[in-house]
Amino acid sequence: MNWGRMSRAERDAAYNNATAVANSRSLIAERNERAALFRAKHNRYLDLSYGPAERRKWDLFPGPESSAPCLVFIHGGYWQMNRREDFAHFAEGVAAHGWSVAMPGYTLAPEASLTTIIAELTAALDWLAQNGSAVGIRGEIYLTGWSAGGHLTAMLLKHPLITAGLAISGVFELGPIRDTYLNEKLQLTDDEIALFSPLRLSATPKPLAIAYGTAELPALVEDSRNLHALRAAAHQPGILLPVAGANHFSILDALLSPAGSIVGALRSLHGRTI
């Protein structure tokens, strides 16, 4: 993309996943319905507060063994949409292999800046480190997230609680975002762009797999490939996982299915094979 010669409409379209996927509304409605059914069936540890704000809460789904690995999933929505409750059923894939799953919420823009969002999720991981054992989560913690959650996964990989991560369909260079409709609520500062763009930072020395759909918007594909290249140049571990034919929404099928490629990558991270 020749960013400097693109119109505002073209720049907006470069990051508008809802427009790029024709049936995105029906996919989102189906997702939310399935998540509600899952939460109704697994409601023992829902809405556990880790801070005073309304969205600072956890949904926890402990596995049958307290020593099992735990997957922390951070929802997406360009830091300004969605909520953890609408992604609960994506616990099914790794849960089928005995894993625990934990899903944190966070305050959205414009109520919260990106600085605040990252601070909140850092506090959430601190809370899990202190309280997880009380609800049967004592195993290694693996971090994943989709879309904005993929970006946040890369940013939070350095937290001492996290063993390894897998970023799904993330945005890893924030500079272009400021030139789009997304920044109307985000209001990114120069410091935030510099400090929170993983492509501008030193690679965290922990395993980080990076997944993207081959049918996603070029800007997201490029960011994923560039982040993997940056980490590979620094000799940091983690595969690049192109999910064939997946768009920005359907890629999560690879996390939902116990046999999905993202579930397989997470299991391999736990087995230290990638």
C-alpha cells in the first residue's frame, strides 16, 4: 500500500474488517449466541472482579486438573468494541484437551486510552497470579488474543506470569491507525504509537507464535509477517501460522475446534516443540 497517496476512505477500508467480510454481521450474531450458551453451561466462575471498573472482570473455566496449562484469551474489537462474554465458547478447543481457560475484560476506548487498557490487563494478570490457585488454576499460563487482542498479546508477553503466547490477526504497527476512523475513539498519542507498536520494540525473549488468515486484509497480513520476521531476526522462537482461506472472523474456527491449527500450535508451545 502506498499509504501517503491513499484517500481517507481508502485508509479506512484498509482496516475495516466488518466491511471486508460480507457476512460479518451474521458471523458476529452466531458467535455471540454460542458464547451465551457456553457461559450458561459453565457459570461457576464468571464476572470475577480484578479492579473497580465495570469491565475489569474475569470469566474463568478451570480444567479438570489444577496443574493443567491455562490459556488466557484477550478479545478483540480494535480496543473499542466487543466484550469478553461474547467469546466464551472459544474455550472449547483447548478445554477438550484438558486445559483451563481464562478470559479477561477491559475498559474500551474512548473511556480508556491504550495506555490504560494495557495497564488494566497487566493488573488482570497480576490478579490471576495471586488468585488462580484458589479456583484450580495452577499450571503454566499461555496468552492468546484475536485482533486487538493479538496486539495486546504481543505487548503483554513480557509479563512474568506468561510462559508463551500466540497472537491472532493482530495490528503490530500503530502509526497508520492514526490516519483512520479507528483513531476517532483511540486518540493515540505519539508516545503510545512508539511504546505500543510491537514492530518498533525489541523482541520479548519468550516463544510467540503468530497466526493470520490468508483471506484477511493485506495490512493485517503484512503486520503479522513483519512481526515474525522481526522476531526471527532476533533469534526468538515461534512459528508463523497462515490459516488457509480464513478471514478475520473465520480464523477463530481454528481455535474453536479441538483439531484446529491454532489449538495445535498452542499444544505444541506447551510441549516446547515450536
